[in-house]
Amino acid sequence: MSVWIAIGATALGCYLVKLLGLSVPAGVLERPLVQRLAGLLPVALLAALIAQQTFADQVSLVLDARAAGLAAAAAALALRAPFLVVVAAAVLVTAGVRALG
């Protein structure tokens, strides 16, 4: 029964957060600072997610093949490669490092 309570509480919390976002006055959303932060927030959240998925293993920090793949992707991005080339470079380097050791 406690699982259903957690599901209900989560659903209610999501609804309240959505309602809070809809109740913000339009004047606040038109401020330059708010618009700039709204544009940068998804990038920051994605970067944090990538870092957590790359360098975390349950409870400890690790440096393994995923980090090498991320470095290859960063190098491809620095060379202004197309997105599919960036992904392919990351996949190939990660697979290569895992195959070697």
C-alpha cells in the first residue's frame, strides 16, 4: 500500500509544480535574465546528467571506457564534426577501450 501512497504523492507533486509554472505572471517570464536562464538550464541539466552517467558507478567515482568515449566525443565536437560522427566516435572509442581491457 505504501507504493500507491508514493505514486499518489509524486503525481500530486508533479501537478503542483506544473500549476506553479503556469501561474507565473507573463511579466516575470519576459525579463532578460529569466529568458537567458531558461535557455541555459536544459544545457546545464544535460551536462550534469552526462557527467553523472559517465563518472559514477553506484556510490563511487570511476574512470573507465565511458570517459574515453566522452573524451572522443568532445574532441569530435571541437573539430566541429556532425552529430552522427560525434556519436560514432564515442561509440567506437568506448567499444575499443572495453575490448582492449
